[in-house]
Amino acid sequence: MAPTLPFGTALIGQTEKTLNAILERQLDGTGITEPQWVTLTLTVVSGGTIDHAELIHKVSKATKFSQASAAERIAELTAAGLLRDGGDGNVQVSDAGQEQWTQVRAALGPITQGLWGDLPAEDLAVAGRVLGTVLERANAVLAGD
């Protein structure tokens, strides 16, 4: 086992990069990029239908992309048939999009369970609070720019 890194940017960064690499493996062959995955996921977890402007805002907030870039991800997923225009200002997950999302989530479930599923709930709660605080502060720094 590698030496434990102290809590800080290196540990957070390496963890994020490693988790993204795991996600990329699961997305390989789907034609879905990581930013598109975030967009598809936000649509699915919003009940499968969401206001277009609200989705742009959520994707932009989650990814730190510009709203124009978030709109491009929505357009890409729509062109690929994974999302569709609901005709009333809403974006909907298509059957193909729901199926693809479900397949990838099903593959990720056992992986994430193996990564932290056996950790004590108290440890997970502390980690969640610490990372949540760091995220909140980092968002405040970005908002101050």
C-alpha cells in the first residue's frame, strides 16, 4: 500500500483523478464523455424531465463549466439520442439514455461499494463534512473572482 498522503490538495486531486479514471473505464465504448455523463446523470436524478435552463444551471454549477459549455453537452446528448427536447422548454431522458445510464450505474455500484462500502458510517460522515466544507469554501473563492 502506498504511503498515506496528508489531507490536502494532493490527496483530493489524486482521489478525484482516480475516481474519474474508474468512471472513464465504465464509459469506454458508450460514446459518453465524463462531462456528458454528469449532464445525463443530473437529468436522470431530476426525475427524467427538467427545465432546459435549470439543467444548464445545474450542469454549469456541478462541472464549473460555462453555461454555453453546459448547453453544448445537452445538445451533444440530444444529438446522440440520449436526451430529447420535451417541446415545452424541458429536456427529457430518452429510453436509450435511461438504459445507458442504468447500465453504467449498475457497473459502478459494486465498484463504489468495494471502495467505501465497508468503512464505518462515522468515518464516512466525517469525510463528508470535511469535503463538504472544503467544497463550500472553494466555491466561495470561485464566486469571489
